[in-house]
Amino acid sequence: MAAAVVRYLRSAGSASAAATAREPSPLPRADLRAVSADERAPVAPAEFRAALGHFASGVTVVTAPADEDGAPAGFACQSFASLSLDPPLVAFMVARTSTTWPRIARAGVFCVNVLGERQGALCRRFAVSGGDKFAGVAHGPAPATGSPLLAGVPAWIDCRVHAVHTGGDHLIVVGRVEALGAPGGDGPLLFHRGRFGRFTG
């Protein structure tokens, strides 16, 4: 599956393909079951969520430039992490059922917008499916990839897709950092047990 995704990204990312290429064939949809039909899952989903909800995380919006329909892509993501200093790599996780991920995959690039403590409403906007998430949202092009860089974020990381790995019902997307910035301002927006919060230490 991962090899198929990488081949897909390479074919979608060629410069000449942008204007004239046919739409790539859809990726094969693998069986998402990690447990066989007659096997009991080791933990219940509700139990899993309740325990992992105690881990506080930052919140980001991952964006990609406009596609052939002229609309940029973006989704709220809390499963973001730094991965490597040399080379500079970051990673995020996305559900394999996501409707936004295929658009990011076709672009082959993305920008991670780290949200500030007063941007909870912005996070909620990008957490829903469908609609024009960018309507009324101030943004400009990130310097290396042209992905939307949202106004007022305390930090941003502009990347090219480096690798994609499978992880159960999610994909692990690794990005190579091309540019970044930390304008600062507000502290980070935090997420803990289903609620937004702020750092006060």
C-alpha cells in the first residue's frame, strides 16, 4: 500500500502533469480491519479514546494549494510531530477515509499551521467535512510550496511529501521541511479530553 501511495505521489507531482495529465487512477482501498471477524479486539474503541484523551497535544491545520477546481485543501490535525533534524522531517497522521488527504496527496506538498490559543474557532472550521473552509479566512502562499499559510499563526512549517506509511486505519505522512517560520505572538492552542485549553506555566 505504501509503495502504491509513493508511486501515486510521484506521478502526481511532475511539473508537466499539472496542466495536461489525466487524473491518476484511484489508490486501491485496502481492508482496514486490524482484527479478524472472529477475533475480539484487545481494547474497545471507547476505552482507547478515553485513555489517550489524557494526552494533551497541540493543534494544527494542514493545508495544500488549490487543485484543478481552484479550491485549496485543509483539515484540522492534532497528530503532528517533529521527526528528524537531519534531514529536517515532520510527520502527521490522517484517517484513510479522509476526503481531504487525496487532494493533499495529489498536490504533493503541504503547510502545517500551528494554531494559537485564540484560534479555537479556526480549528473547528477546519475540523468539519465539506463546505468552503477557507471562506473569510485570511491566508497567503507559503514561500516554498504555495500552500495556504493562515494569518496569525504562531508558527508554520512548509513541506513536500517525503514518504507515506500505513498505520492501521490511518496513514503516516512524512514531510521534508522546505521552509518554516515562527512569528510568535499567542501561546499554543492545546487540546485535552475533548476541550481546548491554553498554556499558563
